[in-house]
Amino acid sequence: MSPEASIREVYGKTLVELGRENRDIVALDADLCRSTMTQFFAQEFPERFFDCGIAEQNMIGIAAGLAASGKIPFASTFAVFIPGRCFDQIRMSIAQPRLNVKLVATHGGISVGEDGTSHQAIEDLSLIGALPGFTVIVPADAIETAQVIRVAANNYGPFYIRLCRPKVPIVYSEDYRFVLGKAATMRQGNEVTIIAIGIMVAAAIEAADNLRQEGINCRVLNMPTLKPIDKDAIIKAAADTGAIVTAEEHLEHGGLGSAVAQVVATHQPVPMEFVAIKDTYAKSGKAAELLQRYGLTAKDIERAVGSVMKRK
Amino acid sequence: MSLSESGDLSQKTSADKGSAGVFSSLSVAEMESVAKRIRRHIISMTGKAGSGHPGGSLSAVEIVTSLYFKVLRHKPSDPGWSDRDRFILSKGHAAPVLYATLAECGYFPVDELATLRQLDSRLQGHTDRTLTPGVEMSAGALGQGLSFAVGVALAGRLNAQDYRVYVLLGDGECDEGQIWEAAMASAHFKVDNLVAIVDNNGLQIDGWNRDVMNLDPFNKKWQAFGWHVIEVDGHDLTQLIDAFDRAKLVKRQPVVIIAHTIKGKGVSFMENNVDFHGKAPSAEEVKIALKELE
């Protein structure tokens, strides 16, 4: 079992480093700075930190105004609230004018656990991905998160970065370099490709390693940048392996599976299966229990690989 | 100087060397003529477009005129000038009054006003900061401008810049909860470089504010949220300019100017007539209106 680390903590600490390097970096939160970990920034740069209280829509507007005046705002709260609660504010105050705002949403997906439906963002990627001009990223582990936050700070434009609540296994070595808009090959293979995002990358690797024991050769791609998606890697995977399984901690509509399917259908049609939350809300429970209940484990990916290979 | 032709003002603009308040030498009488021309533009441009929002544009004419021709430090030749005072139109449907005023200042040619709402025009139905010189915010989805203005004001403080931020809200717009989130935050962050102006014309699409969604006691609401409140006749340039001057003296507190106005002001059949909130005048109505505004 790989060591685990909190990607939220890495976010908070990376933000402090960025704050030291660039005085235009500012941070905003909506009464959750101890959960999103913007608290570290708040402690070191109190004059550049704005706690907006439990008023997310206003936070989005203030972030937009700061960005329109040359600042690089990082605005954070839970992923159920941005984009969910502030969709119109994000659309008109940030996306349409293409302002340089970085939305870092924590507690994405059902791995939030016991807090239940109201706190489980399972549609956020679909909502934010619908907005023209947004770059959407879901890092897979702590090593990738640190780099993603830096890339967001150093590239102009609106970014949405989704982080999860629990600690997650480290899937990368320290020499990994995240490249914006590029997939990373986690396992080589030529019979089927598993394309995964976020916490499902670790599950995809586990599934591929199990399947290798059975003689099935899986390619595993991590697709951290959901938008703009790495079309070339998808087309190549379809051409090389002839079947694709996607895996995401999100509804099956409008997330990674939909985006990959659009590329596949347009350029290189091959059978696909989708490991994702079906058309339902989840409930309270421990993260591991929920992932099992809603079909987001390595075993579910292995079953999907079995199904898709029969359709080749 | 002659104010009969807008070109004269544009010329004055191009001679601008970047000093503050390029138009501030205008007398109130001269500004009244500018305001009348802006009203005529609003009628002509919405009439030609065949759609748009003349009512809430006409009610805000003196507010916007007093800002651009007396109060704001701005350079029409350099809309992105970092030290400019910012005017943020939160009630984005009043785009015609802003476009007309920007054109009169020389941000773009007056002739361009005739392209309002047409395909490929820089003058969109609601304001778009990516297209129009001098437009600070993409608005039209009500309730978002005050939050945006707070962000701009905070950035000015962080950068130790002395620009001031003016944001124009509609009274009906104050139904939006986000306005009050931002009102709370403005007082909390003590942004004293921010002035909100409410175009208090009393009407919203479905009727009188008091019947649709009562905002009273409006003045006391703002006070309770921690604002310094000034009330003026929103069609009296002298009162408006005086209020903007007084607002500069208020420290560690945001200021709201509640400007009492008349929707459709200046055109008899549009005044207090909610039908002209979002309806353009017909060709015949344009003729009558322009006659009244001679």
C-alpha cells in the first residue's frame, strides 16, 4: 500500500509559497479556511486574505473584481458550493470576461463521507466544464496537487481545481512533472485503456495490476486536465488498445466519461464502459463504504474492463 | 466651448494629457446640455435597435453624467489607465446610458451608438467588458456588481492606489440577496474608496417595487448594514455632485447615495411607465420623444 497524504494540506502550503513569491496572489474563503487549508495563507498574509463569511456568491464577485484589478485570487470553499451555489456568478463575473480567478474547491465527490448528500459534489465537473474558457483540473495525489496549484498561478485565465477530503495514496514519484492539458501514462498496455481522474487513478492502477495477474494488459492514463482534454492521448489509446474504460468520482453525465466519449466517437470509435456514479445521489457513510456502494472501486473497474473487452 | 456637437468634446478628450477630471471645467448648465444629448442618444439607439431598456437608462442620465463629466478621474484615450476611478454599471440593462456617455466622452465614436445590439457590434445588449472601451464589467445578471466593486476597491487598497470605485445599482436589483452579502462585506472590510449609487426609480418589470417586493425601509436597511447613506434628487446635477464630494469625506465606511429618480425621465409618455423598462420606442415614438428633448 502506497503512503497517503492530504492534498488539501499541500494546497494550503503551496499557496503560502506562492504568496511569498508573488505579492499579487490573494486568497478568499467562505468560512471554511480550516477545511480548505487557506488558513495557512491567512496566517502568513492576513492583509491579503479575505474571509467572506458564509456568502459564496459574494466571494466569487469579490474575486472577480480583484482579478480585474491585476490580482491573482485563489477562492476556496467546498465543491458543492462552487460551482453549484454560484453558477451564475461564476458564469458572468469570471468565465465570460475570462478573468484570472483560481477556484480551488475541496471536498469534491462522495469520499466526503458521513456529511451526506448535501455535501457531496457529484455534478461540479459537469457544471464548470460547461463554461467556455474554464480550465478544469482534478489532481490525483499530493505530488500532482502542488504542481497543479503552481501551474494555475502561472497561467492566465479562469481555473477550477477540484480536491478531495480524505488523504489519498501517492501515485507519483517526486520527479513527476505535471503538464497542463496532457495525460500521464501510469501503466503501459495494449489490450485496453483505463482513463482515470482524481482519486480513481489509484484505483485504476490497482485494477490494472490485478488484471495483469490474469494476463490482461491494461494501459492506465491519468487525465488530470479534464478541460481542455488531451485528445491526442485518447485517440492514440483508442487506436492502440481498441477499448476504453473511464473512471471518475462524479456522475456519469458531463464528466470525464462524457468528454472522452466525445473524442472517441468523433475520431476513433471503440467500445467504452463508464465507471462513475449512476443517476442518483449518494448517502452518509464512510468514504470507503460509499465508494464500494456506488461502484467506484478497483473491482468495479476490473468488471468494466471485462465487459468492454467482450465488445471489442 | 460649444456643446452643440459631440465632436467638440471628443477633440477635448484627444488633447487630454492624462490629468484628472478632463471635463471638470464644465458648468452645470453645460452638463445639462450633455445630459439632454445623452437622453436623445438613448432614444435614438434603442429605437434603431428595436429593443433595449430605455426606462432605466433615462432615469440614470444625471447620475452617469455627473460622474463622467465632473467626478471621475479618467482618460478616454486610455481606458485601461491603472489609476482611473472606476465606474461599474451593475444594472447592466442600462447599457444605453453608459454607451451614450462613453461616446460623448470620446471612448468611441458617437456614430457607433447606432450599432447597438446588432451582430458584431461592440455595443452588446448588456455590457461586456471584453468588447467595449471603458466598460469595466460584464453585467446583466443582476446583483453581481457590488461584489465586483468590493474586489476592485480592495485591490486599490492593497496596491496603495488612490482611485475610487463607483457602482450603480438598480432599486429592483436590490431584491437580489447577493447585494446584501456584498453590503455586509463592504462595511466589514471598511472599504471607504467605494460609493454605491442606487437609481431609485421605484419601478421594476412587474410593477412598483413596493407591490412586487417591498424594499422599505430602504435607507434604514443600508444604515443597518453599516453604510453611510446620502439621499438626493437623482435628476439634480448639483445635488449629485455635492453628494459625491461629501462621500469623499467619509472614512472607514462605504457610502451609498440613494438617488430618487423617475423611470423614463425626460420623455412624457415614458415617465413612470413600466412598459418602457425593456421595450424600445417605435419610429413614431422616437420622433415625439426627440421633439420633447430638443
